[in-house]
Amino acid sequence: MQQSGRPLVRLHGVGKRFGNGVVALQGLDLDIREHEFLSLLGPSGCGKSTALRLIAGLGEATSGAIDWAVEHGNRDIGFVFQEPTLMPWATVFDNVYLPLRLQGVARGAAAADVDATLAMVGLSQFRDAYPRELSGGMKMRVSIARALVTRPKLLLMDEPFAALDEITRFKLNNDLVELWRTQSWTVVFVTHSVYESVYLSSRIVVMAPRPGRIVAEHDVVTPYPRGDAFRTSEPYNAHCRDVSKSLAAAMQEEPA
């Protein structure tokens, strides 16, 4: 997929101070471009998740501004959290249907969209299963489907695969890249993993510890599609080395 380069969201000097006095973000400037896969990479406490929540409208910046280049509404943002947070009493179908139900869409009218989204993430045959019957990876697929059922322009993902085993994580990475390539989304993905960020992303932003701020950017110019062979290739290893150096330097940054 080629990036248009046109910004979808712009963060200008964004800062966030919590009520306890902790400064989570300071002077954050970032353009999120249409159709790119952007990873926010950094250590715990550098404000990655805080930035994601501010973009989603789940909090207000203390300073600065977040501007959208186009009009947007609730249907234009999907959010995948670290945990699947599924309703245990509801089927896979009804968990994915939830955002449409909250928008007032009748269950029958939503059925085609829900079924199409379940097919997209490979869960059609589990539409009537309950979360207790699913593996961790399948639960995360349900969470991703729930975020995608409204066909958002922007998909925000907060370390969604961190708790999964490596084999499942690799599989979901592969599937996520393929979904992104075939859909018209922009993705912002939060991760601690250099290797995951390089595999997934078209661009990586490295953040320094609190107060969170950007200290480096890397374009991952290797073309898509990517697959298992990419993970052992020299371009992949070279990108991982460069990003690792930036992350190590970020860890040495003095507070701003």
C-alpha cells in the first residue's frame, strides 16, 4: 500500500498533566498520514497509550491541539485495547455487534456487516461461540473485529498482542498487515517491541521516557506484502538495528 502523505490527524505541542502532577506528555508534535501504519515505540511510562487515548477522544490534552484534516465522528475511529474486554455473557456475534447496537442499528440490519467483519478476521465459524470457548488469540481477533465493524478511517491499537505467545503474535501480525493492506485504514499501533514495530510499520516514532516526547522517526521502506521471510532478511535486521539504537538513545534522554 502506498501512503498518500496527506495528514489525517495533526498533534501540535500536545501535553498532558494528570491531576497527581505527573506530566505524561510534553510538546508532542506528530502528523498521522492517511493510510500509513504508524507505530509508537518506547519504554513503559513514555506516554504512548496516553497519546493514543487523547487521539481517540478518551481524554483531553492539557496543552496544545489535536486537529483532524477531515470531519469525523464516532464511526471513524476504532480502538483495540491491551485486553480484549469482551462481554462474557454474549456470543462472538453480539460482542462484535455492540458498537452498531450503541449507534441504534437493529440487530438484523447489522447482521451483514457483523458477518462480513467476522469473515475478515477468520472467525465466521465461531459467530455463536462464547468468549470462554476461545483462545487468547481468537479473543483478540474478536476485539479487532469489534473495532472494525464500523469501518473506521483510523484504527488505534494499544499493545493488543503483548500478552500472547510468540507464535500467535506472529500469526496475528501477519493477518493484521494483510488486513491493513486491503482496507482503507490508517493504523496507529502502540508497542514495546522493536521487532514487531519494524515488521508491521511503514513509519516508527520513538518516544523518550516521561515526559513523553518524540526523539526519533524511522521510515520502514521495505515494500508490502511482508511475510515470514522478511523476519530473517537483511533489510529487516538493518531496520531493527537502527530502531534499537534510537530506542537505546531515548532511554538515556534527560527529562525535558
